[in-house]
Amino acid sequence: MSRSGALDLASGVGGKIEKNEVLSAVQKYEKYHVCHGGDEEERRANYTDMVNKYYDLATSFYEYGWGESFHFASRWKGESLRESIKRHEHFLAVQLGLKCGQKVLDVGCGIGGPLREIARFSDTSITGLNNNEYQITRGKELNRLAEVDKTCNFVLADFMKMPFLNDTFDAVFAIEATCHAPDVLDCYKEIYRVLKPGQCFAAYEWCITDCFNPMNREHQRIKGEVELGNGLPDIRSVGQCLEALKLAGFEVLREKDVAADSPLPWYLPLDTTQFSLSSFRTTAFGRFITRNMVKALEFVRLAPEGSQRVQAFLEKAAEALVEGGREGIFTPMYFFVARKPRS
């Protein structure tokens, strides 16, 4: 059900941004980041605008190259990328202990790929929370096509200020989403507030690892390029996330870097030295084709001006992610399950 054609990609670039304003939106997004002269405080202060612009610009590229679930996954030998993504989502559902009929919240749901898969797998009702209007519009269309629109819905809102009453949900999960929060403690406090007592929150977090050296210029460069290419205010450490969970009031039941046990590297789909038919569009040759296709579509004005700029910073981010994975300084799947105490 994902968009697969060149014209679908072209029509989606920019999301809800007017097509004649895409280039200026790219320029405004880029200025938030250090490698373009911005600073961390500005990114934190303007995170809503920054993240919205990022996903308006990047969503159609993500769906074209990756499918409906915008996340990485641990992967077994002989397993396709799509199979690994589904297993990654099922693992979270099992660890969270989801049960039939529960009311669940997906924080930062994207276009709802994991939401739909987990809802069908666990027979639960899931609300997807997202502050990007374009992604919600796309998600609703995909929910209807998947025939889960009666049990799954979307809410347009900021996950730092959720429009839900206290103790609303039986479970909460986030997949590579709360890394966008300008303050992780405040984000976790808000999740704690809407979760029912005695129930659990599970997530895959983007984190820098203990191997990251803040005095190493190469490490800093890689971190900055990952942030630029993925709409992040800052990448936090594993320790910072754990501390924030505890300060928010959670009891941490389980935590581990899932990437450390992955038989195949999590960054394999982005590694241009590898070739895969199952994830062809992310290979070096696939990216070459996409790059030139976008250039042609922009030239004939089927894609808005600025599309090539988006393609370029996403490719640079992919290269930085591979570097970060090889160096062992970054993980996109630090996993935890945390419980809100009953009293």
C-alpha cells in the first residue's frame, strides 16, 4: 500500500508546504543546525517548527525508499528488511504485554506503519499522536486501505503537551520518535501522566553510546550530520534516557541496546557497499537512480524546487548513520520497558 512510483514521490515532496515554498523551507530547516551555522538552543526553542518542516520535506522520500514503517530493526541472516521490521514491532508488542481490547498510544507515530502492524498483531485499539498534519492525512488514508480505521485513529498534537486526561491509556509505545523531544524528561513525564497506574511504556530510542567521545571531532561531525538529516535537536546518551525515565517516576523493568545483539548490522540497508534486491532503493545504485530521477522531475517541474536539496541531506544523513554504526557510537534501538507504579 506504500507509494512506490516516481510521480508519487514527486507529488509528496513538501507535504503541506506550498510547492513554491519548498526551497525556502529547506533553507529554513537547514539553518537550525550546527553544520549550517545554527546552535543547539535554537533547535530546542524551535523544535516544533523544525521537526514539522523536516517531516513535510522528508516523508515522501521515506515512504518511497523504506515503506510505511520509518525505523530500523535488528536483523537475522536470511531475513528481508520488511520481515525484520515486522518482527521488531512484534517484539515491542510482546515485551509490552499488549492484550486484546486495550487502549494504546503510539507517541510520534509517523504515517502509522507500526501502529497498523501492532494493532493487527495484538488486537488492540491504537491512537497515533503526531504533530505533522501531512503525515496524519497520509496515515488516515493508509488506515482506511488496511481496514483498521474503525479501531485505530490519529490525533494532531505535540507529544510535549498531549490533549489527553491523566491515566487514559493501558499502554504507551514510541519507536524512534521521542528522540525529537527538546527535553526528554518533560517528554517522559507527559507519557507518565497519560498512562494508567500499573501499566507500561516501551520504546526504541536513538542514543549515543558509551563509545562516543565528545572530544573526538569525527564523532562530533557524525553526530551533527545525523541530527541534520533526521530532524533532531540533540542525540542523548543511554544514561540520560535512563535517568530521565527514573526522574519521571517510572520503574525500569528492562533495558538493552538491541543493536548490540543483531546478527546483521542495523545500518545494513543504508550501506552502499552492499547490494540487496529486497531493499534496492536504499542501495548505491538505487540511490543513484533516485537522485537522477528527482533531478529530472525537478527540472520538468513535476517535483518542487528544493527536492534535490532534500534528497542530498537525506543521503548525507544515511552516510553518517552508517559511520556511526560502524564506529559503535550510535544506536537507533536502545530498548526499554518501564512501568508506572500503582501508587
